[in-house]
Amino acid sequence: MSRSTDSPELWLRRYQPDDDPAVRLFCFPHAGGAASAYLPFARRLPATVDVAAVQYPGRQDRRDEPFVDSIDALVDRLLPILLAAADRPIAFFGHSMGATVAFEIGRRLPPAAADRLVHIFASGRRGPATPRRDRYYHADDELIAEIRRLEGTDSSLLADEELLQMVLPAIRNDYRAAATYDYRPGPLLRCPVTVLTGDSDPNVTAEEAAAWAEVTTATTVVHTYSGGHFYLNGQIDAVCGRITAALKALTPARTGGVGG
């Protein structure tokens, strides 16, 4: 039987599912990224945190599907999928473009689901209301130069022309979505926001990271790690420890308490 393109099984990857988790953590990938980027989270976070990684269309096992070319359209598609899985406390983690997606979904949640949103982790992204500097790259050489600058892609992939041509369309599409995103004043988030950033990220200054405080009525805390835009690649253990600590109050002691 064929699955709808809006089937939860296509949109969400749960690598170590729990039948009754204390909290469900939805994870949103960066531009050009895929759900598999969050497999390390599923392996490191407590069993009571159900990692549900989002798989955008047009990549990996969804490579035959059309891309979604704007943040608004992506939120429109994702919102009903996430609402169907928001039967318990939920939290969002988004890196780079994924943080923007998490923010827009968070403030569009209906009241009952908004009450269950307990935390947003915004990684490698300026506050949504800060001036945008994202660019859309038409030429391959410009896009590849930008990928190299951010140091988030394995150099062996960049050297393999065939593989490169397979991944560039998804990256280009997502850069277009990020570049055309237009923040509109609206409802503020009501949950705490933890901002995670690299100390040498060329895309996010300390002031821009702190600007997440402008979009929530709850507390905002900024944690800075050694590294650039993709600091996360070398800081998985530390970041998962931070997530675990932030969600500790929601995690019951049936696994012996919350551990790293």
C-alpha cells in the first residue's frame, strides 16, 4: 500500500522509539541536512526522551519528492504531522535553518499543543527578528564555496563530483528557503529557549544569538561552544548533556534518573 506524502512515517524518523516517553523531542535539520544528522542524539539522550527527527522532502529516502521551497510552506506541511504526535510534553531542537522552522512551528501551535511545548533549543541561528543575511546561490561554484566556508560537509564529499551533484539541489533549495524567509511580528513563544552557538560561527554574533530573548515571554539562556557554524559536529556529548539537563524535570526515574 502506498504512503501519502504527508504520512508521519515519511516525515519523522524515530531511531530508538519508546512506547511511552516522558517528552518527545522534534529535531529539525539545517539547510541541505537530513534526519540522520540526529541519530547521535537518539543514541545519547535518555530513553525517556523520544527523538523524532524530521526528514524534509527531496533528500535521502525522499529524494524523488519535490522540494519544499519556503519556510512557510514547510511549516504548513509539518504542523499537522507534529500535532498528531504531540500527545505528551514536546520540545524542539533546530540547527541553523532548522531553528527558524522550529520557531515558526512553535508560535503557530494551537493553545492545547502550545501548553505542551516545554522547551526550544535554537542552535547556530540568529534570533528570528534580527536582520537577515542569508543568500541564495545560483551558481554551483558560489554554493560550494559557501559550504566550504561553513566547514559542515565532509571534504571527501566535496571532492566527489557525482555525490556533490546529488546533494547540491537540496542544499540550494534550502538556502533559497532561508534567504526568502521574512520574519513577521506575531505571538511570542511561551516556553524557555536555550540558544547554542559556536564561538567562531561566521553567521551568528553573540548579540544575534542573545536576540532570541525577543521572541519568548519565558527565559532565554545562551551557551557558547568552541567551534564554527557546525560546532555541533564536535560537541555532541556536551549538547546532549545540555538537552538532558534542561528536560530533567520531565524525565521520570524509571531508567535510574537522567544521565548523559
